[in-house]
Amino acid sequence: MTKIVTQGKAAGFEPLEPALVRTLVGRIQEILPLPGVVNAILKAANDPYANLSLVSDIILKDQGMTAKVLKLINSAYYGLSQRVGTVSQAVSLLGLEKIKNLAMAVSLSQGLFRWSDLPFGRKGLWHHSQACGVATSMLAQAAGHPSPEEALIAGLLHDIAKALWGELFPERFLAALQAVHDCGEEPLTAEKEFLSVPHPEVGAWMLEIWQLPEILQQAVLLHHQTKVGKVDDSVSFLSQALYLGNQMAKLLNLGNGGHYRLSPFPLAMLNSLSLTAEQLVVQIMDLPQAFADFLRELELEHHETTTLNSLTALLRERPVLLLRGDEDPGPVSYFFAAFANRIEALALKDWTGTVKEPGTVVVGEGNDPGEFLARWQQSPPPPRTSLLLFSYRDWGGRGPTPGTVPEVHLLGPEWRLPEVVKALTPGKRS
């Protein structure tokens, strides 16, 4: 695992040594004990003399686990050609390792996410992780990956460390989130400052302690990296799919992972996954319904998408002009490509500032609004026309004072759908 250098003293907190964090993770069973059925499955899975019948018997002793395992196996995310009616049939079809991983994911994610004392709501992180799992599985299936269930489990567990932080360091965790929200700090930088070790590494440690497969450990460790370096092809695929699945869940504000900070969607990553930009647009467009279907099939708690529905309704009524700079298209561009009924894409260098149709939403992504604004101000826009500019980093005075340039809205570095709805609602300012 990557070593993290201790950061300087965070405001109001004594320095936290990474070695202490590692020690506490090693005591995870005392801090967040696993249910008895999971411990029994782990013991059987690591017993060279255990057989499939023994694992089936262990799962059958827990009715809740039995129901969840069968529902998940029969969902679209496993893609089995036949319906599985019994646990013994499931174990026989999928094998001991996959059943162990599935049982662990169901128990860990529900038990830890649902009840941990998280500063942004107990259900928020669980819903975010579910949405990430669904999105990652969808990407894996679209790319022809042979194990979409592996992608689902990686998504369910990718933010597992945040549940632990809610138990061990709630004040530090809240301070890190406030640094992201109020000061525009990069999330992993804030985590290093207040918690010394970022959540991908802590999550990988946790999966190692729980003896989950190395590929899941590595995917969780790398899920914020756009370039994963020299790793096995299977690890590279899963970690990159997980990166995109995580960003898709945040882009649609499905659940709450603590913030809605977006990162780029590199075309090189799509190429590595054998996906096209058009396929990614389809996956984003299909994710809300797929997520709702997943929750319904597994009889999980419903997630409200009223704001997303309101925004997509607005976009059905207004044309969109998507301006693209020299960088690869970003997540916001993909969002509008997925949900706008009428959309035109144009290179920024070719835009004269002219907007032909009233009510057009002009969208740009970039860290410097200067060129967008200069072209916008070259000619008066038609009525109800809006310019939305999104930045991956805090604007920090680089744009106009909000409200001083009519119908210009600076968004970012967090992508919050209520702010977008407000910007596109006539008579309001963001």
C-alpha cells in the first residue's frame, strides 16, 4: 500500500499519525464488529476443508442474508441466464469465492453505512454507494466485462472508510468536509490534513483485514486516480470503471458521499475501458432508472430524485449550446448531452458569442471564465438565455461578482442540482 506522509497540524487538531490510523483499522472487529453470519462465512471460506454445502448452511441460518443474496443474484447485475431459487444452487453456480464476496458486501455496506454516525446523514452514503455500484456494474456490462457483479461490489464498498471515520473521528471528518465546502479544498487534500490518510487507502486496508480479494482492495485504493500506473489489466479495468461510476453517482446527486466535487472524464480512460463517449452518455441517461430498479428489486429504501426530475424537465423545454475548449469533454458536458432534448456542440474558438434561439442554455466547463464571458458580451443574448460556467476548482475571484452580469451563473467546484435548477429558473440568480 502507498505510504502517506503525516500532514501538518490541522486547525484545532493535534497531528494524527498514519501509524495510529493503521493500528485502529487493524482493530476493526472491535470498533465495527461483523455480524456472526459474516464471520462464519469468512472462517469457512478460508478453511481448506470447507465445502459448498457448509457455506450454504451458514447463509441459510440468517433469513435476511438469504433473501438479500438471492435477490441480488437474480437481479440484472449478475446477468444469469436462469433464475436461482435456492442458496445451494447459487453457491454451486457462482462458487465459494463469489458468494463470500457478495455476502460480505451485503452485510458490510448495510451494517456500516446505515448505522454509522455520519455528519451528512446516515442514509446518504449508503445511497451514494448503491448508485456507484449500479453505475460501475452498468459500465462493466457495456464494456463486456465478464464479472459485472465484481464491479457492483466494488461500488458498494468504495467509500467504506467514511463509515469508519464516522465512528472514530467524527469531528475531524466534519472539519475535512467543511474545508471542502467552505474553503474549496480538494477532498483528498483535506482528508490528509485532518485525518492523515485518505479514504481510498483506509478502505483498502479495511478490505484487506476482512480478507476480500486483492482486486477489490486495489480498485478501492485507486478509485480517485485517472492514471493507475502499472497494474494488472483486471485491476486497471475495475479501478477505472469504479472511478467513472463514482463520478456518475455524484453527477446525478444520487445519495451523498460527503460532497459533490466532480473530476474530469478523460477520453483515454474511456478508450482503456473500450467505451465510447456516446456509450457513456447512454449510461448516464439510464442510471436513474437502473438505480431505482435496483432499490426496488432488493426492497431497499427509496431514494428521492425530485430535483433531478425537475432539472431534466427544464432541459426538455430549453435548447442547449455546449461549448467545448481544448480539454476532453467533462462530466457536466456529458450531463447535458444525456438529458437535453435539443443540443448543439460547438468548439469555443468557433463561437462568436451569438445565440440564435431565445431560452438557450449556453454551457461551458473550464477553470478560467474570461474567454467565455468576453464572447458572451460581444452581442446581446436573446431573452431568457443563460450562460452556465462550471469549474473543477474554486472560482476564487476569477469570475464576475454573482449577479453583476445578467444571466451568467458560475457553478462549481461542487455540482449541486438545486443550484442548477435555480440558475435555469426564470427570474432567479444563482
